[in-house]
Amino acid sequence: MALMGSGPEESFLHRSLRIAAVVALYWFISITMVFLNNYLLDNKDLEAPLFVTFFQCLVSVVLCCVMQLLAKMCPWLIDFPPVRFDLKTSREVLPLSVVFISMITFNNLCLKNVGVAFYTVGRSLTTVFNVLLSYVILKQTTSLQAIVCCGIILGGFWLGVDQEGLAGSLSWSGVFFGVIASACVSLNAIYTKKVMPAVDGNIWKLSYYNNINACVLFLPLIFIFGEFGRLVSFSRAFDMGFWGMMILGGVFGFAIGYVTGLQIKFTSPLTHNVSGTAKACAQTVIAVLYESSTKSALWWTSNMMVLGGSSAYTVVKSREMKGTPHKVPQDSTKEKLLPEEKDNPDV
């Protein structure tokens, strides 16, 4: 009897370890990416956030090409769709790409100005904008419970801003960039649904075209905002250590999309959102400890309100999905996946 029961027990253990490994990988890549981006953007020798973001998009395009090549050579090892650049598809994806570059640019500007510790609160209004823009653009109504969750998030956001101000570390420009980034994340999810048919519903094809379009769109912006001149006079232009960190930032930016999909595949969209919320909490604690700063009880309360409201909203939406026809959950699953991806850009 013991031998007969060992198989399922081993299977359960193996499944549990695999899920734990995937969640740990997601946490590691997501948290490391945020700290790495903060390091690159906080470089006092090079004030060029647009170039940093452009370079990460360029690395993503190169990695897409590398993954395609590896998929041809080792199809049993890597599953990556073949993508050939098509100008018509690129034009169809272009409106989303404009939202995409706005999202990652304002996200990075927020991170640059507020730091990692306040980043969770500074970028906390994505859920609120999801509800607002879904009503304005898609005419989708929201339940009272979901609205209450949004109210808790808003309360946590304003309390966090108040506490940062009292501590003398508030960056109003960082808060502004965070609010705009949150709105762009929501718009990105909405426009992605509209553009998906153009790329056959494949998220990797979308990433390929999005990043190519972004590279082209970023070039004139780099010139307009004077970053090209700063690059020419940059003292570490030939420092391989600096470029190594830049490439690593791009690799982690590309990897977050993969591990996000992996975590959802081996758990669920709901578990993924809960994991993301817990990750944000751990990320904030690590940042405070790393900076050796002291935060007030109300400052921590603001973070708990934001994270608690976000988790409650996820649970409420999950329950609502279970009570709706099968067609709705499919869209809702995409909606839960896409905002978290630019958490890459963490989304």
C-alpha cells in the first residue's frame, strides 16, 4: 500500500517544487530588474533615461532574433514562433507601440525620481485606471466591491505621498510620472487586446514588433531631448562594465515577459497577481533595508493599503469571472497578464 501511494506523493512533491522554483525565478528576475534599472537610471554621469530605455528595447529585438535562431536549431528545446518583419503588421501595431514607449519611459522616469522604496506606491494606480478606462473606452461597468478596493488603493497612494512629503523625500515629478505610467499600463492592456489579431494572438510576435517600433520611435526623441550630445560626451562610453550592465538590464527586461507567462502557466492568473503583490512587498522591504532608512508607521500603512487593496481587487475580479460566461474569463485572463508584463517593463 505504501508503494502504491508513493507515486502520487512524488508527483505532488515534484509539482510543488516546480511551482516554488518558477515563483522564486519570477521574484528574482522582477526584483533584480527593478534594482538594476534604478542603478542605470540613477547614473549621475549619464542623464539619458530615453537612451537607456531605447537600448533595452534594442536588446529585446536582438534576443527575439536569437530565440528564433535557437528554436530552428533546437526545436525540441525552445518553443519560439518564427517571425518575419512585415511592414503592414508593424503599422497595425504602431498605435500600441506609442502607448508602449510612453509606458516604459514614464515607468523608468518614475523609478529614477522616487527610488525603489516608494516605487510600489508611486506606481500603484494601475488598477484604478483599469476600472476608469475600461468604463470610458470599453463601457464596462465595475462592481461596488471592486470600486471599494480602488478606494483603498487611492487612500494608500495619498497617504504614501503625504508621508514622503513629511519625510522630505517626496519627488512630485516622480509621483507625476508614476501616475502617467499607471494610466499607460492600463491603456497598454486595452490596446493590446485590439492589436492581438494582427500578430495571430502571439505575445512574442507582439513583443518583436513592439520593440522594433519602439527603437525607431525613440531615435528622434533622443535627439530632440538632447541625449545624443550627452552620449557623445559620456566619460564611460568605452567602459565595458557599463555596457555589460546595460545589456544585462535589457536581458532582464526581456526575461520578465517569459517568467510572467511561466508563472501563470504553472499556477494561475490569480496566483500570479497575488505573487506579484507579495513580491512588491518584499521589494519595498529590501529597498528600505538596503538604503538603511527609517520609515514611519503611517508610511508602512500606506504600502499595506496599496498592496491589500490590489490583492482584494484581484480576488473580487476572480470571483466575478467565475460567475460570468466562458467568453469573458478569457479576456480577463489576458487583462491580468498584460499589465503585469511591464511591470516590464515591473513591464
